[in-house]
Amino acid sequence: MNAAGKAGTGPVPARTSDLAWQMAEHLDSRLRLRDCDEAGIARALLLMCELHGMSRVARACGMNSDTLRRQLDGTRTLNFDTVLCVSRALGLQLSAEVGASPADAADPG
């Protein structure tokens, strides 16, 4: 189900498995940055959508490409539903892992 509550057309097939791995590694590296923020993630997803075909990804999310672009370029509010839908449409799986707590990162020994 997409951000608009409609069933999408499913994942957009990756052109090559190398491209899918590169996209996953790029997004993962952005998420691991200490100063990771919504704008940085949105820009990374925007680049991936442009490389993969904005209209194809937007269609898979049940929205038009202009709306998707405006959410990813910061012109409109980015919804988490959109992040999930875009990542799925690109064939990416978001995950979480335990990281260092702020206190652990500041403690040198």
C-alpha cells in the first residue's frame, strides 16, 4: 500500500544487480553519517529515483512524478510512507541495528 492508500504496481525492476547494490550501499552510508538528516536521505532517494526513472518509481508508489519529486527535493513535506514506498519500489530494504549511545561515543575508554 502506498502513501495515498492505493496499491502500487510493485517494485521497479533493477537494471542490474550491481545498481541495486550500489543504491543500497549509498543509502546505508548516508544513514550512518553522524549528521544524517531528513534532507540528506531525501536527496539520496531523489538521486536514486532519477537514475531508476522518476515516473516508474512514482507510478509504483501510486503518485505522480511531480508530487514525488517535490517531497524528495524538500519543496513539500516528506512522509515516512513515501520513504518506505520509494525504497521498496527501488528494491531496497530498510533495516535497523544497535548503534553506540551518545554516552558510549563520548567515553574514550
